[in-house]
Amino acid sequence: MANGNALTAAADHAIIKTFTPLVVALLIGLVSWLFSSLLDVQEEVAEINVHIKHLHMAEDAFGKQMEDVEKTLTDLRINVGRLTAY
């Protein structure tokens, strides 16, 4: 029986020697892929934040333009009202 345990231990040791580099390579590949994916997501989030800032700036500019249009329209209504009153 002692000889049988020695053979099992040797076989287990050979399997460990065979698959350990594969497992390590797999883990390194997985971590590298996760890291690169994280960097890609971070870059996309930065781009989206820039777009959101531009949208807010455009919204503010549009709001100011709408105030100017409303003021002009109010002045136009007042002038038309004065012309039609006579």
C-alpha cells in the first residue's frame, strides 16, 4: 500500500506541475483583460462627462436665447397693440 500512495503522490505532483502554469497564465490573462476593460470604461465615462458638460452649456445658451426671443416677442406684441389701437 505504501507503494500505491507514492505513485498517487507522484501523479498528483505531475498534474500540479502540468496545470499550474496554465492556471497562472489564465489568471494573468483574466486580470489583464479586466484591467483593460476597466480602463476602456473609465475613458468612456470621461467622454460622456464631457458631452454632458457641453449639453449643459448648450442648454444655458439656449435658455438665454429663448429669453431674448420672448423679450423681442413681447416688444413686438406691444408695438402691434399700439398700432391697432389707433
